[in-house]
Amino acid sequence: MANEQNPCPCDIGDKFEYKGLGNDISVGHIKAYLNKPSVSTDKAVIVIHDIFGWQLPNTRYIADLFTSNGYISILPDFFKGEEPWKPSDDWSIFNDWLKTRDAKNVDKETDVVLKYLKEQCNAKKIGVVGFCWGGAAVHHLMLKYSEFKTGVSVYGAIKLAEGHCNLKSPTFYIFGENDDVIPLDQVAELEQKLKQQCKVDFEVKIYPGQTHGFVHRKKEDINPQDKPYIEEGRRDILNWLHRYM
């Protein structure tokens, strides 16, 4: 549980030993991980990392999962070269560190990446998927950018997101039942606001028994009780992308 010494129980989870199938590139003023399917496509997904940054193997694994399902995937460094959080860092300063990483301050980088996908990859249908910090960023982007066909916010840190919910495109929200970072009363409040304000399709889904990070920071083979939900979460993301893109 969170406490004064450890205000965010968002630890690294199971860090994957994974090299990735794509390449690191430069996109304007930032770096990004890019992977393209072998068959030409005009569909692309921007993946937004969590507090552990764009180089976390786990998130690259998910980006490659999207590519294996037919999407150009790009995982930009939304921290713009600044250090991501490390599990060895002093958790007592986490909240101060987080104030320097505003999940709503991603527009400049988003604009650069959208331009790259359209001009260099011929992408015409673009979605966005984000995890934790990145999930809050997805909520922000879905309020502002009509260019996105759809978005998926995976255990997005609600307290970092805007309070209004008038989304521009269909958005899917994933949460874990036992998430110490995002209590269920916050999820219920989000869903109520969506019902009141949102005029496009949305879904809020809570996965039984799951903790923060289960979709991309747990290994199925060493978490057998969680395996069905890990796989279900990933499958649900892909199904949502397929539906709206």
C-alpha cells in the first residue's frame, strides 16, 4: 500500500527481458521506438509509456504486439530526454518528481509524432494507447484531438487527468479491481462523468483481482492466477483498436 515513505506503490513489476523488434529513431526533438508490420498499412498506434519511460522493455513488447497485429507502432519519449523514474529512486520525493512530468503537457510531442506518421509512414488512421501516466495522457488527448480514431487508457492515473469527460473519439478505460494507485471510487466517478458528458462510445472495464500494471508489467508465466486477465486485457485492447480503426 502507499504510505509516506512510498506514496506510489507503482513498482516496476516483472521487468521483461526483451530486446524489441523495432528501431530507435529521431522524430523532431525527441527519440522514439518504431516498428512496422511486414505488410503495408495506413493504420498506426502511438504508445505512451508509464513513469518508467519509453525504453522499458515491457512497453516495447506491447508496441510490438500491436505491430504483429497489423499496426505501425511508435513509442515516443514523452519525457523528452529527461530521466524516467527508477524503482531504486527515493519514493519520498516521488510526488515532487511527478510534478515535473505533467501528463497534460504532451501536445507538442504529439503534434510532432502525428506529423511523422502522416508524412513518413502514410498513416491515415491513428489511435493511441497509454499506460498509467500514459493513460492519463490518453484521456487528455482524447479530449483535445479529433485526429485520433480511438484511444485506450490502461490504468490511467485519474488524479493526473482533467476532470471533464467530453471525449472526441471512442475511448476504452482499463482498471484493476485491487489497484492501490487508483481506488474504485475514482473509477466510479470517472464513469459517472463519462455517462453525463460523453457523446461518443466509451467503455470502462474493471478486471477482477488485478493490481496496477497487470496488462504490461506482469509476466503470465510467473503469475498463473493473473494470466487469464493479462491476456484478456491485451485482447480487449486489440479488439477495441480493430473496432474503431
